[in-house]
Amino acid sequence: MRAGHGLIESKKQRVITALLAHSTIEGAAASCGISSRTIRRWMKDPKFFAAYRREREQLTQNIAEALRREAGSAVEALVAVAKNGKSESARTSASKVILDFFFRNEEREGLEKRLEALEAVAERG
């Protein structure tokens, strides 16, 4: 390993972490003590961008898994508010959220079935 190579890689890893924690490149740059121009240049490097994308995908998967674990509790809470909320407004809002999610899920499932059918036709040629 070349002298200083590990330090550079460590700094790039800190930048990737900062990019995931901040909503802007400028915010990430400020937290790492480097310029946003440097980050933009690094983002053009295929190896750096691939590492960033892998970390972002892992973070997204972790968040999705946490949401899956809590989804049942969230639905139970919404149903409880829809049934027993103190105000008509709270009951109506909770009911609306439940129905919105239900219909979006129905639409998604319908689209998945249509996509599967199209893929089957495409495979048969």
C-alpha cells in the first residue's frame, strides 16, 4: 500500500457516510472539512460512486426492514384511532390513511400481476 493511501480511503469513507447523513453535498462537505467541489469530483469517479451507491442501498434496505418490523404496530395504532379517536377529525384522518394504503397496495399488486403476465409472454417469444 502506498503511503497515505489508507488515509485517503478513510476520508472517502467518511464522505460517503456524511453524504448519507446530510441532504446536500454542501452539508456533507462542511461536516467533513472538505470542499463540495472535491465531493463532486469524487462522485464522478466510478469506484467512489459505486461504493456510495452500495452504502446508500444498504441504508435503504435497513430502513425498509425496520419499517416492515413496525408496520403491524402502525396499522394497529391507525385502526385504534380510526375506531376510538377523540375527535371526528382524528378518526377521519386515520381512516383515510388506512384506505389510501389499502388502495395503493391493491394497485401495486395489480401492476405486479400484469408485469408477471407480460414477462411470461416475452419469455415465450
